[in-house]
Amino acid sequence: MVHPPTRKTSDGVRPGPHGDGVPTPLETAKLLLTQNRLAEAHEALWAVIRADEARGHEPWLRLGELYAARRQLRRAVGAFRRAQELDARGDDAFVLHEAISSIGQVLHHLRRPFLHPADELVRNRHLVAGTTPQPPCAAQWLDEAMALEPTLPDGARAALAHATGFVRGGVLDESFSEQSLARELEVHGGEGTRALAESLRALHLARYDALLAVEEPLG
């Protein structure tokens, strides 16, 4: 059983930025969470995040708590990771580390793949911007990979072979939680593989989002 991390939360209205007694958007979202109005809290938290991501890590932490409460564990990991990245002072470093570790262990036990942090970072950027990476069709990607393969060093060829197997098979397995196919291709192939790696990541994220839509629907 995975429980969301716990922190002290005000369930009342605190003075707004001008001392007018009006709750801030984040306070409103937190109040909705305490009332278990999760659909409304989800909408409110995303409004906060998209309006001003520089606000800090707490909206992402609260979003992770919401997803964990819903048992949407992959989404929770993504939100907690982003909170961890934004928590520059380490205010919630221990809480976030424990949340990511415990949920990751549950997902591994269930053999449910989730994203490598390098891919999660790109996905979160798209979520905040409200954009969707445009994946190539599999056949197009495979044609480009085949044309590039003879020019690559051995290490890059091995990474390309792994990526090719994924594109052909179309199955997300647990290994992707520990390894980023796109990152491996970039590291071993250098600048010459950058465009292919970016399109590979777009394809990977599209398949991941399709998996989430089935197994962790938001509606």
C-alpha cells in the first residue's frame, strides 16, 4: 500500500498576498485536497503550475499526493520528480526521496514500466506548456535508423539496435524505467544521432501516454 507523503497543511483560508483574506490559488487547491475533491483539486493545481511554474515545488508535490491518493502511481512519480527538481532549498528532500523510492518499488514489483528521469523531464515540460511531442510513424523512424546505422560507432549501433527493437515491437517493458533509449543513443552516437534520438523520445512518450490513458485515466 502506497500512501502519499504527509506534511502539515492548512485547511483554512489564510490572508492573500495583500492581506485581504482571499486564499491564493495554491491555498484553494490545498483546501480542495483536504476536502477530497480530487477532480477540482487536480484542475486547480494545474492552473497554478501553468500560470507560474516559478512559484516553486509545492504545487508539484501536492499533485503527486493527489495522484498517489488515486493510485495513479506513474503519474505520481512524475510529479514528485518535478517537485524534487524545483525544491532548490531541499525543504522536502527527504519526503520526496521517500515517495519516489517507495512508489518506484511498488511499480517494479507490479512490473509496470515508468519513465527514466531524462524522459520524464521532457514529458513534464510538454505538460506545463500544454504541448504534445509529435512522434514519427514507426516505419519512417526505422527507415531513418537503417540509413544512419552504417555511419555509427559500435556503442551507438548497440543503442540503436535496442531502440529499433522497441520501435518494431511497440512494447514498453520495465527496462525503460532504468534506461532512456533516447539518451543512450545521444550519448553513444553524438550530434549525428540527435534528431533520431529526439524523434525516438517523441515516439516513446506517445506510447507511454497511451499506456497511461488506459491504465491511469484522468477522467
